[in-house]
Amino acid sequence: MSTTSLAPTSVDDLEMGQTKITQSELDEILLAHEAFLKRRAKGVRASLKLRDLSYLDFGGHDLSEADLSGAKLFGANLKGVKAVNANFFAADLRTANLEHTEFRRADMRGASLRGAIMNDAVFIDADLRGGVLLKPGRDGELKQLTHAVNGGGVELGSASAQRANMSGAKISNAFILQTDLTDAVLCNVRFIRADLSNSNLTGATLEGADLTEANLSGACLKGAVLSNVCLAYTNLRDADLIGAIMDSVDLSTADLTNASIIQRLEGFDASLRDVIASHTEWIVSGGHKGKRADLSKHDLSQEDLTGLNLSACNLSYSILKGVNMAKIALVMADLSFADLRDADLTNSDLRGVNFTRATLTGAKLTGARIGPVEMAGSTVTHWTANLESARLGRCSFMGADLRAAKLVRADLTGSNMRSADLRRAVLQDAIMTNADMRGAKLEGADMRGAVDLNLE
């Protein structure tokens, strides 16, 4: 793979005279800095301004309040580093490993993060706006230190920032094109005139963000939360908004040319009653008659689906907000990316259902059957329910059967799990903050990496 466009050394670098630091020198500086943070004797605040730190290992040290303005950190390892209130003004962080790094309130104006790995990083209240650093060149003239291709704006192009938290960050005029922001938390972020073209924002939370005049052409926003987002004159040409939650959003001035958006039920060629009747015939005949219902990508929020049999139905990306679905049968149905906020699924049959990335915040699933489907005469002995990366905050699972269910990275914040059967369930990296687990059956459950799990 060619890396010509990301070469760590350039004529500009030589002209600016950046001093190379060795690993041993860096280690000494970092130890002295940590002593400074603890207010110990001989502690010295780290000043790495305009230093060449390419490919060096920061080994999870604390860089809070350190000065790395204009520093070259190309390919450096800052994984797990704490850099609260640190100064990265105009720093070169291209291709750096920033996983789990904390940049809370950091000054990152004019920094280049092109190709950086920022998965699970924290940028809360960080300043990522444009900025220019000037330094005398060899001819005595002031020259602009540039690592990015955008002339002083922050560049995050081609970076990976899955699950990164950028809440409250300032990112106006930034270049973020083709960046992976899957499941990123971007609440209240100012993206004014930012270039997010062709970026992946699947499942990202942008509630309250300002995207005025931003470029999101070709962006993927499947399952993203866009509630209360400002989309004044935003470019959404060719963007994929299927499954996005857009409460209280004004699209009147946004450019939606060729954008994919959920349709109302009126878009069907047949009525819902006819579709359901044909689906029922398909089930009864074992697929020989009738037709499997495809209700995907439609708004069904005004319908009453109580007691229906929609097993194996395709309801992916559908809007079912607040719908009464008590005692419904959705065995092995596909509801991936569906919006089921505040829906009533009490005593429903959801065995083997696909709720991947679905939003069920506030839904009632009391007594629901969400366990596996036994597969007779098949090489697969059972088909488990999939709730991976689903939003399940404030749901009621009281007495529900969730045996062997996949809940990897699901958000169960504030959910009622009392007396739920979670035996053999997979809860890896699930968010369990304030979840009520009293009386839950957890024998054989995989809870590795579960966040804020309280079993007392």
C-alpha cells in the first residue's frame, strides 16, 4: 500500500527545523512531567513544542497540561494516554494510535489527524477548529507549519473514530471526509461548514449538533440519532438516512437530492391488511403460497399490530415508535436498525429476532420471549436472538426470556432486568449503567467488558 501522501518528512519539516527526540529522552521527559502533575520535587512540565516525536511510544503516560504544539507525532503510539487540557495546536498526529486516549478540553486547533486510529477516544469539549502556527524559516521569513492538506483547518480524513466521544467539541471548518465515526458520540458538537462527505456515521449520536452548511454528501447515517440537530443549508446529497432518528429536525433548507429517507406507509402498492394476509398465508403454507411481508424502510408508527403473526417478516429500518405490539409474534423477524422507542412488546414472541442496532429506548418487553429458536433437522441446533449494539435504555425486560441472546455492546442504561433469564447470554462490552439486575438469572452468561455492571 502506498503511503506517499502521508510521508513523515517533508521540505517544510526540514525548513522549520524540528528537533528529533529519542525514545529514552522522551521517557525521561514523561517521568518528569508526571512528577510535575503530582507536584513532586524536580517535576517539570513537558514542553515538546516543535519536536519530532514520530513513531515514539508514549506508553499510556499522563500528558495532561503538556505542550505539544507543532509537534510531529506521525505514527506515534498514544494509546490510553491521558491528555486533559494538553496543547496539540497544529500538531501532526497522522496515522497515530489514539485508541482510548483522553483529549478532554485539549487544544487541537489546526492539528492533522488524517489516518489516525481514534477508536474509543474522548474529545469532550476539545477545540478542533482551524489554526495556523507560524515560525521563522531559515531565510528569516515567517512560514506556516502545515501537516494537513487543508491550509490550517483540522483534518480527520480517512481516520477511524469508532465509538469516540466528541460531545461538546468545536469542529467548525474541519475536514473529516471518509472518516469512520461508527457509534461515535457527537452530542452538541459544532460542525459548522465541516466536510464530512462520504464519512461513516452509522449509529452515531449527534443530538443537538450544529451542522449548518456542513457537507455530508454521500455520508452513511444509518441508525444515527439526529434529534434536535441543526441542518440549515446542509448538503445531504446521496446521503443514507434510512433508520436515522430525526425528531424535531427542520429539513426545509437541507439539500436532500438523491438522499435515502424512510417512506410513509402510503408508498405501498397494497394496503397493510393485504400485506399481512398474504404473509399469514405464506407462513401457514410453509412458503408455498402467499408472500413474505417486506415492511422495511416504512413508517408504521400509526398502526396497531397487537397479536399479529409477523414471524420472519422484514421490518428492518422501519419506524414503529410507540406502536402497540403486545403479544405479537416476530419469530426470526428482521428488525435491524428499526425505531421501536416506547413500543409495547409485552408478552411478545421474539425468539431468534434480529434487533441489531435497533432503538428500543423506553420499550416494554415484560414477559417477552427473546430466547433461541430450536432448529429441527438443521445443522444449526438453535437460532439466537441478536441485540448487538441495540439501544435498550430504560426498557422493561422484567421476567423476559433472554437465554443465549447476543447483547454485545448493547446499551441497557437504566433498564429493568429484574427476574429476567439471561443464562448463556453474551453481554460483552454492554453498557449496564443503573440497570436493575435483581433476581436476574446469569448462569453461564458472558459479561466480559460489561460497563457499570452492578449485581448487588
